Amino acid sequence: MLLLNAVAIVLLTLLGAAGEALGMDRLLKSNTVKRRVHSLFRQGCHYYDAIPNMSELTLRPLMERFVSLIAENKVTDAIFRVV
């Protein structure tokens, strides 16, 4: 059960990093703040909740960046290839 929880946290954090890399984090904070307001994990949770209602124009780049982030890290790539 703990392994499943750890995998979920890693995936949501990577999803948050993908959204931040695409600049989607600007929609989660007020326009006067220049620093990160939400953690990558929290951003990932938000994006995951929004996936069913996202347009394809928004979802496709997010998923492409998410996959590339997984592939960039040798450890996550090796783990998720097994799964």
C-alpha cells in the first residue's frame, strides 16, 4: 500500500512539474506573486482533477511534457517501464 502511495505522489509531482514547465501555474496564483505559491504535488493534484474538463489543446501539451519528464529521469523511466 505504501509503494502505491509513493508512486502516486511521484506521478502527481511530475504532473505538477509538467504544468509549471508549460506556464500553467500562472493560472493558480494571483497576478502579483512572482514565486511558486503551490507545491508541485498540489499543482499536480489540481491538473489531475481538471483533466476530464480540459480541452485537447491544453491537455495534449501537458501530457507530452509529462511523458518527457518521466523519460528524462532514468529511475522513474525504469520503474514505470516495469509497471
